[in-house]
Amino acid sequence: MKKRVNGNVSYNMLYLAGTFAENKDTARTIRQELMLPALEKGKTVTLDFAGVESATQSFIHALISQVIRQYGIDVLDRIIFKSCNAVVKNIVSIVTDYMQYEEEPTEPTEPPDA
């Protein structure tokens, strides 16, 4: 379920993922089909977790990690996590914290001549 407010979008995560958000395929679909197109248009995305009792770390990772890799950590300024209970808030914090410190891939180096 999607709501538009001032050109921005809000997604009802209870409707999309259920009371226990655990399915990584569902998270990927939300990311690819809903979040990324809205972010590409410069919109702010609100993920409304009202009624979601819990989420797995892998669900939240699948939901936002590729978005952060694609747009950088500042994209979190355009993603609002609304109505998160303490459990969901903690999982989101864990994922966003480690995504901030994820190392950039490095180029392979030539082995030294032997």
C-alpha cells in the first residue's frame, strides 16, 4: 500500500511484509520496485512500520543496503523509518551503523615479483 504526500511516498510495511518482516525476497522487491524508483525521482521514501512487531537483520539489510551502496550513506536523509517499535528501531540502527563503516572494494594488487 502506497500513499503520496507532497510528491513523496509512504509505504505500509505491515501490508507489504507482515507483522514479522523476515522475507529477504519481499525486502528486495520493495527495494527494487518501490524504493529505488521513488529515490531516482528525488522523492523521500517513508517506510511506515506501524503494526510490524519485529524484523530480521537480513530483511532490513536486503531492504536498504543496496540503496546505501548505490546512493551513499546520505540517502538515509531521504528514507524515513516511521512508527518503529524498539525492536525494529534497534535492527535498523544495527544495519545502518555497519553500512556506514562498510569498506569500499579495493582493486586487486599485482603480486610482487619473485
